[in-house]
Amino acid sequence: MNLKEYQGKEIFRKYNINIPDGFLIKDIEDIGKNINKIKSEQFVLKSQILAGGRGKSGGIIFTDKKNIKKSVSSLLGKTIRGFKVEEILAEEKLKIDKEFYLSLTVDRQKKNILLIFSSGGGIDIEELAAKSPEKIIKVFMDDYNKGILKKYIGSLDEIDNVILSLKKIIYDYDAELVEINPLVLANNQLIAADSKIVLDDNALFRHPEFIPLKESQLTDIEKKSAKYGLNYVELDGNIAVIGNGAGLVMATLDMLNYFGAANFLDVGGGASIETMEKAIEIAMLKNPKGFFINIFGGITRCDNIANGLVNYLDKNKIKIPIVVRMIGTNEEDGNKILNENGIYTLSSMEEAAEKIVELVKKK
């Protein structure tokens, strides 16, 4: 789960990481209540949306005290990168001497926390890593020693304190990623000019204060899916993918990537006939042009999947191409049920993906 910039900065403040002076704006009245608390005459207004590239899309603008109300009015309610701007973070405009990139992330393979640093901040770190990998410094925290970044950032000891604070945030909040981009040097101080914190959804039971926030980030279809214990992810495209297990479904999406997938719905292990019917109902809300159902039958029985699909088709008379690939428990019974009802079944994921793409293109 992603936190918004101001939420991440509130956490930074608790851990003694410097952040710019500022305040949150939800309506114009918030300006009058807070503007005189900030000494600066120059401000940056930052749309609080969960999307990158805000600056390139008009989601970050500079203004001053005289024009701040006009600037806020132009930003509130605007749609940027598919998100409606309902909150704006107003901060003092910093006089920046230098920018850096700093993050800590969990490396699951190494079972360690990885520090990533670059002397080039405020830019797309993935693009920088691709074009100039020598500018990216990576160090596992088990190997981290104080002062390791001094030659890149100067004599400031403060960088070590920031790094150790980020490490504590990772542990205290069960975070997968804590990022500052850019971490700026201004007035001989390191200041987090931005924040990105990604929390592990599986650990939210330990942080109940964030559960309402997680629910607020779900789309209407995702909320409906969650009620039935289904994992739904809304994507662009026109082929609906239903499978059991996120890894299997993501592999399926990769197979269809050149064509596009409408959504991702994981029915989980042990799906019943009723679960399958509900999964199809939810996936149909996006009006896909085709269905690709990919099931590995372990604790999930293939005949239950088949019966659920057939029951739903009988009730709703869907007239779009459907291709099913099922292997595992009661595979032969499941495929027989589907074949008797005129539904394509293939044992190869590659062949099944190719078939659904072909059928949708013909439609």
C-alpha cells in the first residue's frame, strides 16, 4: 500500500528527518488558517495523488503568498494522471544547493535491506540506472558503515542519521520501500523534499490505523471483490484473466502483454463453484472482449471451476470468447464438463494465450 507524500513526511518528522515547512490544503479555507505559520513568501503546491510524474503533468506548481489562493483553485479538482486532486501539500520553496536520491528497500532474495543512493536526485531513478549505472550506489545494510557516502555528499554526518532513521521506519512500519527523491541540501541541511513509503499489505493487521486508507485506495470493483475474498487488480485492456495464485496470473499477463489484459482476478486456493461464479461476475464488470481462465488445480478442484463457469454462462448467456487452461486435481472431469458445453480447453498456457488473442482479434 502506498502512502501519499504528506503522510510519508509526517512519519519522517517523527523520526527526526527534516522536511520543508508546509501544510495540507483540502479546501480554500485551509490557506487562511495556515499561511501565516510559514515564513516563506514563495511556495510549491504539490498534488497529493498516488502517481509519479506529477511535475510533468501539471500537478506541481510554484506560487507566492499573493497568488496562492488562485493557484490552489486551479489545481483542486483537476484530474492528473487519472487521479482527481482532492488534497494539495503547500510547502516553502527551498533554495536547493544539491539533490540526491536515497532509498531503502527489502531484498527478499537476499533477506536483507538494500540501500540505494545516487548523487543525481529528483529524476527517474530507473532511467538513470539504465543510462548511467555507475552513478547508482547499492549497499546492503548488513555491510553498511557510517561515512560510506561522505565522498558523495560531503562532510555532513547527517546522512548517516537519515539512513538509520529510514531503516527504523522499514522495521517499525513493515515497509517494503522508503524513498526520498530528492533528498536535498539546503542551508547546509539535508531535507526530504519528497517522500515515498510503500507498506506491506500483509502486515496491515499490525497497523490498523492504515486499514481505512487502504480501503479508500481501492476501486469500486476491487472493494466488491474483497467482500468475497477475491483479489482483483484493475488494469487496462480487453481480456479478463482469472487464475488461482498471483504468480500464475502474472505469468499469464506476461503472455498476453503484447495484446493487453482487462483485469487480474485471483480466486485463490480451494475456490468453490460459488467462488468461481462470483469471480466471473466481478470480472465482467469491465466488459471484457474475452476471458482467459488459467487454473492450477492443487487444493482447487478443476471440476468446481468448470461447474462454476458453466453455471454462470447458463444464467447470463455471455457471448464473448472464453479459453480455459486447467491442470491438476480432477482435470479430466473439469475439461469434460467444459468441452460438453462448447468451451475451448488447452493444456498449454502458451497455446491457450495465443488462442484467446486470436479469438478476440476476430471478434
